[in-house]
Amino acid sequence: MSSKGKGRFGQLRFRLSYIGYRVAIAILARLPLWFSRPLGKWLAYAFFACGGRRVDYMLVNLRIAFPDWSEEVRQRVGRETFVRLAWNLIDLARSSTWSNKELEEHIAFEGIENLKAAMAKGKGAMLLTLHMGNFEIGVRGIPLAGVDFTAVGRPMRNPYIREYVFRQRERMGSNMIFQRNVAPQILRALKKGHAVPVLNDQYVKPQRGVMAPLFGVRCSTSHGIAALALRSGAAIVPVYAMRQGEEDLHRICFLPEIPVRELEDQKATIQGLTEDCNAVLEGLIREHPEQWMWSHRRFRYSPDLPENPYDT
């Protein structure tokens, strides 16, 4: 098949995927909560019971993070993690047509004074965050706190779905930048006094990060947030979104900024600041383990583990 033919087939596949995506959103958005939430829970339990790679990764991570827990407790937390994921998808579908006012009715801010104190320095703020709670609702909701906000868009293979997701963020007040050659774009946003969130809880290739402890195990962690904060003078403010019980209500919580410990050189300072960021994230995960995304291979190639824990 010619490359032109492949291109046409690829575009058709993307369009069909996008249509299916929008149809699924439309259906979920119209289901009453009394029906969709129990359905999501049932499907999550069924998915977990079927096993598979993501379930295996999750249980491996829980064993590493909580070696003193019983396997029964790990299984329960794992199931509840998938339940939260299913409910997040329902929330996102329902919120696809919400106005700013309607979104405000489903979120509450906590610790907003921490963000405003950091922003008052005039150098913007790096928002350290993680895949906890409904983090997409968090990204959409932060602009409603009255701060200039720039979000980094993760590349997606399907350009139609990518544009849809970006439009959802932009209509709530976010400025969007693409996650390609992203550092200069973030620096420009910080120079304008914007807050920029960075998801920093997943594995990165070693050449793009440093080995920093998480749950007592060193793992490859992006040093970008530390390097950009040092270069720009922006504060690092931890933020996370948290579901309130079983309702579609969410808290967006801002913690005090992470102080910079000046060490012997810039490399050591970046290492130390990245470790401090991981310590904050670990504390949040320990407090709300059922709301973090455990199904990622976070600890691969760790020098503290005797072998690849995900080889099964």
C-alpha cells in the first residue's frame, strides 16, 4: 500500500475513533447518576477481576509501596482505584457541556492562599501535581480561582480527540501549549506570571530525569519542574484534585510552596528539589491511595530492586 493510502486509512481510522469517542461521551452524559455510578463500579470490579497487565502492574506497585499490607488490602485498594477511574470518566462526560458556573458548583478550592502567595512574587508558579482524583477536572477548574493559567497538552495520536480535549480546557479559561519543545513555552508562560501544572508522578527515560526515592525506592523522575523553577525563579506549589466521597464533588487543594535548598552546585540542587517533590507526592498518595493511578510501571529499572518487577 502506498504511503498516501496509508495516510488516508489512518485519517479514516482517526475520524471513526473520534466519532465513537463523542458518541460514548454523549451516552454517558445523559445517563442518570443513580444508574451510571453503580454501572461504572460494576464494570471496574469486572475489569479488575479479569486481570491483565494493568492489574498486574498495579498490584506490583502496591506491594513495593506497602510491603506491610496484606494482599487482601492491596486487592481492595486496586479495585477501588479502578472504580474512581470509571467515575472520573463519567464526570468528564457529564462536564463536557457544563458552563463555568456549573463547573464551579462541583468544585471547591482549599489552600488557595498558598497559590496566591506564590503568584504575588510576580514570577508565576510551577504547579506540581499527579494522577490523583479527577485531575482533568482539576486542570479545568484552576482557572476559576482567578489566576492566569497555562496547561501543557499531552500529545495524542488522534488529532481530532486531541483538539476536542484542548477545546474543553480552553473554554474554561486555560491557555494551552503543546508538549513538544515545551520548556521554552513554559518559561514564557511563567514570565507572563502564569501558573503552569506539571504531572510529575510517572516514569521517564533516565536521560530525562534523575533517580529520586518514592516509597523508599529510587525511580527515574523528571527533573524538569526543578530545573525550570530554578531557571525562572518561579515557586513550586503542589496541587491535587480529590473526589469527595462518592459524589461528583471535587476539592482542588493547594499546599505551601516547596522551598529550594541551595546545595553545592546546580546539579545537586536539582536533585534535592526533585527528591523533595517526590516526598510531597508520596505523602499525598499515602493519604489517599485509592485515588492514585497505580497501573503505571513507575519503578521500572530501579537500582533498588533486584530485577524488573514487571516481568511476569
